Amino acid sequence: MFVEQTPESKKAYERLVAKKSQDLGSQMCWTVDWYPERLPLENATGTSMNFYLQAMADPLSTIGQFPPLVDQLLPEKEDVLVFADGYGYCKEIMQQAPPGRIGIANMQTKAASRYHERDVKGLVNMREWDLIIFALGMDPPASNKVSDVHQQQGAVIQVYLHILKTLSDDASKCKRLCILTVDTFAEEKEIHEECGLGLITNCTLFGMTNTARFEVQCPIQYIDTEWALRTENTKYLCAEIFRQSSFGQNSVRILNSGRYVLRQVPAGVFENGLDFQLPESGTVAISGGNGAIGLVMGLWLLRKAKAQGCTGFSIDFLSRSAKISDQNMPNWQEIEQLANELGMTVSQTKCDVSQQQSVECYIGDISPNLSGFIHSAGILQDAILMNQTWEKFEAVFEPKSRAALFLHDALERHSNPGLKFLWMFSSTAVYGNMGQLNYSASNSFLDGLARHRRALGKVAAVSQWGAWGEVGMAANLDEASKRRFANSPQPPFSNAEALRGLEAGLRTNLAYFGVFKYNLPLIFSALQNNIESISPYMINFTSDIAPPPPGDPTKNPYLTISYETRKENHSTGKGLVFQHYWPHLAQQIIDDDE
């Protein structure tokens, strides 16, 4: 990356493309992990990254001077609007900002619930801000009650939505937008025990931010830090916020142990667990049980039961109406026929999981005999940012993330000692999808809920689905649309491919994983021929799957640094998620690398 591409480097890259495409072409299961990546502290004039890059490219030129080299430039003042947290993180950030960088500073200290739309719009439109820091997502709810979690979650999201909509009307009002959360991605048992359910309240902001990147014309930086961040380490949080040359190019965790960046990776190396085994008795429930995917899962359970000889459980297909559409009727008839052959009981059962009382009644009645639950319910209310409303958010949240929390809460109060699995169906929209701001946010909460339950030793797994090709909306597309869909970066997959990906994900033992297909030749072609058309964020996020070519035509300092340090930083054993779920294997990999 330090030099332009040469014929030799191009050939080497072509060999890499061929190998990656061959090795990963049939991969259906993917995950994400956080890898260490050191960057310099930001200096007053914002040139630290250039000095860092110079030291990497030509170490002899910086002996005795780095870090950092002496900079004779004067800092440029930046006007900053802060929606501050209630714990003092933002106060410390402003105090420890690079010297001389902050010009006008407007620090708002109200709780999220006290902002009105006109207040937010007025603040954002007050001037052309160089930086807006949104830290309301650091504040927990009043208690760990479900109602308080939802209330705080809604208040924070609405303020964020008002900010985004204001910027969509006039992008000049903000040059950089920073979103801060705290311990949103924590996996440690002690943190979840101490903080409780409220810890995951603002997991929604991760997915919401990933989609916002597609719809707002300014860089957005997502940073998750930790409650126990020491004061002396706040300078690293400040560096991430004020370092313009890397701003918005990663999702980042700033912890006492270092700086970590999020990368998407093939899940194969995580597949160290056993194949999934069905329960031998009890009831398995499927929300969204009259929908296409719910029925696919029911048929899969029955076929697995036949193969494993576990036919002693029943299946409740839950929905509001308990009615099957004409389109889904063939699948339901096949389920009934197979169940009869196996001597198993299947039923369409009324239960509106978007209503807490309905969930409470079902779980209360079925306990202690619930042996598995698949939460596949959900609806879409897609709209571009200018047309998004809080009502559309609520419509999406009710059957998806709110229903999942109702289910978790009911399971906390009703003992089901034979519960072997709780699967929640999320979407790859958590990593960003145009027009799905609400869907991305809701599905992100499912991921957080799975982390919370797993940290406390409870069963949970989330499958982040890509595009199904044989059921749902995709099945009704015209041929031309199907061809366009098939030639996209993430083409639709068959039911068989989906179930293969699910089984692989279950072997990883992870709290969440993605099931989708990549069109790698198309992605590599774009990287090699038109890298400027791909956002730096997506280049970095997928760099372990589809590495960019050497020689950066954009002369992006951070892209060059990340390219040069990827091999050292992204060892499987150094990933925070891998270390948490497979600690002995992680240490073995690190020892082997050394």
C-alpha cells in the first residue's frame, strides 16, 4: 500500500482473489470479531496519522523524533455540539481534547426524555458544527424493568432520529457525527450481573448507525467504551473522536486493554462445537409460526427429529391469527403429514408476541415444559430517512425486539429447566441497509439480548439472516428482478443453504452469527477497478474477507495503515469474541503464531 501497484503485485492480488473466492465461495456462515489495532494519539493540529504513516514507511527518517514529530502548524478550531451523558464521560472528553482544537462548545446535559423535536432541530441548525457528539446512549434506564428499558430506549432513539433527519435536510450542519455507547458489546459475566438488563438498552444504536451511514452525508463514528474506563485512558477515547483521518472508518471499542476494530470474518474457524441436538420431550414454540420462515423452521425440526430419533416433543406455531395463507398452505400441509408419520403433535396456536400479556400467558401456561423457542416474528416498515417516523419504529419494534424482551422477561419468572435453546431471528441489516433504519435498530437489540443471556449462563443464539430466495417476498419477484438480485453483492440463498448456514452457526457456540451468501468475484472486481465507489468503512469492515488491493489510489492514510498491519492485528486468537468463547483455542493459536 505504500507504493502504487506493480505488475507483480497485481498478479499476486489476482492469486489472492482466486483463492479467497474458491475457499469462501460456498461459505454460508459469517461472524464478526473485535481485533486490536493501535493508532497514535491525536495531536493539536490533526497530523498525527501522517507522522505515524511516515514512521511506518521510513522508520529511519523519524528516529529521535517519533512519536510525535514536532509540528509547527497552528490548530484549527472546531465547533462542537454535545448531547452529553449523565456520568461525565463527555465532560472528560472535552477537558482532554487535543489542545486548542475546540472553538465554540455547546454542551447539552438534559436527559434524553426531556428533548423535543424542535429542541433537537434548533440545536443542530444553530450553526455549521464541525463535530456533534451523541452520548445519550451511555445513560441506562431508571431500572431494569422491561417498561423502563423500553422507555429509555425510545427516548434515546427519538433524539438520534431527530438529529439524523435534520442532517438529511441539510448536510452542511455537521461535518462529523460521533455516537458513544458503553459496554454495549461486553461479554463478561460480572459486567452483566452488576448492571443487569439495562446494560443492553441502547444496543439499537449500533444497527441504526450502520444504516445511517448510507443515508446521511457526513462521516459517522460509532465508539463503544467501558464503564470502568480509567481516567488516564480517556485520552484514547478523545483521540478516536478528534482524529479526522480515521473518523467514520470503523466501529471501535476503546477499552482499558486497548483499541479494537470490528471485522466481519468467516465463521468456519469458530465451528468447534457439536452438532445441534433436539430435545427429547416438551414443547418447541415458533413465533411468526404461520409465516414462510417459521414454517421452514418447523419442517426442518421435524426432519431433524426423524434423523435423530427425537420425536417426543411437540411444536406450537404461534401467531396472532393462527391462520395459514394460501401461499404458505403447501408447507403447512407437508408439516402436518410428516408430523403424523412421526407421531408428533403440531398446532397453529394464537399468541401475539408483540403484547406482553399474551407472551406472559403463553409462557406461564406452557411452563415448565418449554424445551425450545424460535422467535421468527417480525414486519418491515422500510422508508428512507426523510420519510421515517417514530410510528414506523414502533411498528417494527413491537413484534421483533420488544417481543424478544417480553419473552426473556417471562422466562426469567417461569422456570423451564428443560429449555435447550432460544433462537432469535435477526437480519444482516444490523450492519447497514438503505431504508431500514428502524429494522436495523430493532435487530441489533436481539444481538445484545443474546449477549446478555449468554453472559448470565442462559441459552440464546441469534441468526442474522440475509436474503432468502425461495420464500417470502423474494419468491414473488419477477424474473428480471430475480436476475438483478442474483447479481448483487449478497445474492439470495436457497432454503437448503440457509439451513446449512444455521447448523454451522450453531456449531460456533456464539451468541450471534450471520447466515448469507457473498458474491466475492463481484466485490473483488469493485475493489480492484473502482475502489473509490466503496465507502472506507465497508472496505475495512470486510477486509478479512475481501482484502483491498495493494496501492491505494485514494491515498487514504488510515486505509494504508490498516492494510499494512492487518496480518499482525487480525490473528484469530487475538479476537475478543474468539477469546471469550474459545479461550483455550485462542491461546493455542497465539502461541503457534509466536
